[in-house]
Amino acid sequence: MNKDEELKIIEDMQAVVEQMKLDDIEENPDSEFELFDCQCCGEEKPLAGSVVYDGIRICNDCVLFAETGFALGKISSVEDLMANMEDKKLEAQCKFIKQDEIEHNN
């Protein structure tokens, strides 16, 4: 697969994943504001555009990584993506803990 083919796949995946989010918002406008903790990146994200893979709910941003990774043959499961995102998830958890400490100390 050449760079042009890879770029085309990435662009196509961006459009598909964005449309998934827009479809969710159209179907349930509250989903844009209902938040959950993404099991992949560890961040609090909107429910809109999120997907459950094998019982693991991931946010729209991580869906983009997952679907692009699948299409490019870089990952074969959401578990692969989660392993690659472990540092980002840890960073998000540390950020949450720091923010929680700040809020409780004020």
C-alpha cells in the first residue's frame, strides 16, 4: 500500500467516524453532552460517536484510531489499540487525579 492509498483510507475513515458522531447527535441530541470515561484513552468524552467493541466502549476519537488502524492493517483488535494508548490513558488519569485534588483543596 502506497502513501496515497494510506492517505485516502485515513480521509475516508475521518469522514465515516465524523458521520457516526453526527448521526448519533441527530438521533439523540443529548448524546453530544452525555459524558463517559473512554476505556481506551481514559478521558471523559461525549457518548456521541462512541462505539462498543467486544464490550469495551471507546470514544469517537479512539474509534477513528481503531478503524484507521484496522483499515491499514496496523492493529487487529481494540486490545491492540488499548495497548498502544496505555501511556495516553495513564496521562489522562494523572490529570484527573491532579484536577480532583485541586477541586478538593479549594
